[in-house]
Amino acid sequence: MDRSIRELLVAGGRSMGVELDFAAVDALGTYLEILDKWSKKVNLTGIKGEEERVRKLIVDSLSVAGFLLERGMVDVEIVDLGSGAGIPGIPVKAALPDCGMTLVDSRRKRVFFLEEVVRVLGFSGVRVIRGRSEDLCEGGFGVMTARAVGRLDYLAEEGRRLLAPGGLIIAMKGPDGERELAESGLAEKGRQGEVRNYRLPGKGESRSLVVLEKPASST
């Protein structure tokens, strides 16, 4: 891994409130190498160039890790829906090694990719499942993450089934997170959400996290 990429990872993580140690940086560098190799034969991401992948995939994902660190949720069980190229699940696991991680994707080749990443990086406490969120019968997760997976009302319904009471849905969105939350109709159903706006380093693209909590009394 080039020194410039290493520095970009460290600085990008810091911008999201995450101090990446040497093990995390090395793991993410290896992940980038595997992603580059597999992307030549499998459609994993349309983002080209190592620096852009660091910014738009890894650093963006570390916004989730930063939020969890802020909440003290460093060993929570996470389910990452539609994980695809492992975003945000792989960077979050690298930053928070004590968390459990279940990566879910319906496409066979992407599942093979995720299994390869987990094997090479030697991650423990990670499961890779081929299927859709509807196929998961177990609940009790503390956090559900999703990037470009579906509408907020859909994610809220899946969260009711998959999350433990008080669990969090963290949806990675573009600059219109507040508008999407307002248009979802969730407020009328008593589901108030929190929106965290932030900018990616470099070109400063706007992003947001929409966070919904499963009511403690919900079943």
C-alpha cells in the first residue's frame, strides 16, 4: 500500500472520529487490493481509482464507526443488509474489531467476494449470508446498517423484525437524508429519526446518516 493511501485512510478516519490503528489500516489496505482484483471480473463498485475508493467507500463507511464509537457501541452485533462490496460492514469491522458482523447479500459472486475478504483478513465474529433481509429469521441485532438498499419505511419494517428493542437502524444516505426522512411518513407513525450530516474529505461531497431506533416496547 502506498504511503499516500495509508495517510489518506488515517486522515479520513480521523475526520469521521475514528483513530485507525496499524492493524486496521493494514486490513483496509488489503481489502482495497482484493476489491481491485475482484472488480476486474465482478461488478462490485462503479467507483474507479484507489483514492476515490478510499474516500467514497471506506471513509464514508467510517462515519458509521464514528457514530457507534460516540455511542459507546464498540462490541455490538451488526447486520449489514445488501453488503455488496462489503460497505459499510468491512470498514466498520476493521475499525471496531470487537463488534459482531453479519454481511448479507443476495448475489452469489458478491457473497464469494465477501467470504474471500473475511478469510484473507482473518476477521473473527463475522458471518456471510447469501439471501435477502426477508430470509433472515433471527432477530436480536443491536444495529442494522444499509447503504443504497431501500427506502426508509422499508428499512424501518425490517428493523422491527431484525433488531432487539432499542436497536438502531443506520441508513447511509446522500445529501437529502432529512428530506427522505420527512417523506418517509415515519414521523406520523411515531418513529422519530436523527439525521447526521457530514462531508467527505477532499472534494467535500455531502452525505448523511439517518438513524432510527426500534422502540424498547416494540415486538
